[in-house]
Amino acid sequence: MSRTGENKLVEKWVPTGYECDCCHKKVSSGDLPKGWKSFSAGHGEWGNDSHESYNNYDVCSFYCYVSLFTEEYERLKDEDSGVIDHCDMTYAGSLVTYIKTAWNE
Ligand SMILES: [Zn+2]
């Protein structure tokens, strides 16, 4: 038996750059550019939502980082096992409070 086939055009997803998950600025780059940061946030509670609770972010600046970090803190603050960029909720809460205080001065 011989294999048979036909010519087909195949579409393939190819990474072309990064988009900031906060301000949606885009860059064409193979690697995360300097000044950008990747982080994740989620919680480890039992059930299906633990895996689904994890969000991965790429952000273009410290300001976008703080903005999403604060949003994630508000989402996860009642979860004992919540983690944002390797910070537990106690540490994350102190950081958010400190930044809010410092930026309002
Ligand atoms: Zn941004």
C-alpha cells in the first residue's frame, strides 16, 4: 500500500511580539523587551477553579504592573492560598496599601 496525499495550505500560529495586558501597547519582539515583566496570579483552592483562577500577564511598565497587581489583589484577597507574582496575600496586601499611600502623597 502506498501513502496518498494532497497539497494543503496549513495555517500556523507564530509569535510576532508582545501586547501589554494593561494598556494594550504592542511591540514586535522575539523576547520580552527590557522594562517589561511577566507574572501570574491565582489561588490554589480545591476544585476546578484553582487552575482556571490563574492569569498570566505581560506588562510594559511599572505602572501597568502596579495596576494589574492591584486588580488581582482585589480579586484574590479573600483566598487564603492566593498568590500574585510569588507574593502571598498578606505581602501583596501590604504592598498595595503602601503603593496607594505613597502615590497619594
Ligand atoms: Zn502597559
